[in-house]
Amino acid sequence: MTPDDRANQQSDTGPETGVEYRATIRFPKKDYEFMQMLIEKGEYTNVTEIVRDAVKRFRLEWSDVEAMQRFMPMMPVRGRMMPMMQEMCRQMSGDRRERKGGD
């Protein structure tokens, strides 16, 4: 990291961590158009805000799954998860599809 990078990194402050990092990402046309529709409707002000919100939601959801696994570990039954855990995972993935709009 160059001194300029360190100076830029230290001068940028984020809402949660105090430091921001930049990333360049590419989206399929369908996803980008969906984000533009959200911006036009006033749900978000820009793509960065959408991505930050999506990552934050994913991080929270992931921590929920990890917490559940600590209290209810996936016990293999002949190489498969217990039926109760299978059903919970199936329901969680269905919930995610509904929130994403069925994709």
C-alpha cells in the first residue's frame, strides 16, 4: 500500500466501520435495470446504497444461520442432514427467493 492509499483510506469514513474500501463490480443487465427502477421509485438514492444494504442484510442473515448452527448443529444422517434441518434450510432458501423477487 502506498502512502497515498493509506492517506485516502484514513480520510474516508464509513457509517459503520470508520473505513471504506472501494470495489468495482459488474452486474447482469437485468439486475442493473432492477436497481435503476429502485432508484427511480425513490427507494434508494444510488447503486452504492443498494449494494451496501444488500451486503448488510446478507451479513445479518449469515450471522443468524451461524448462530442457529451453533445451537442446532447439522448432524449427518448417512451423509445427509437431519430431516428437520433440511426442512429449515429449504424454508430459508424459499424466504430468500421471495425477498429477491423469485429469482
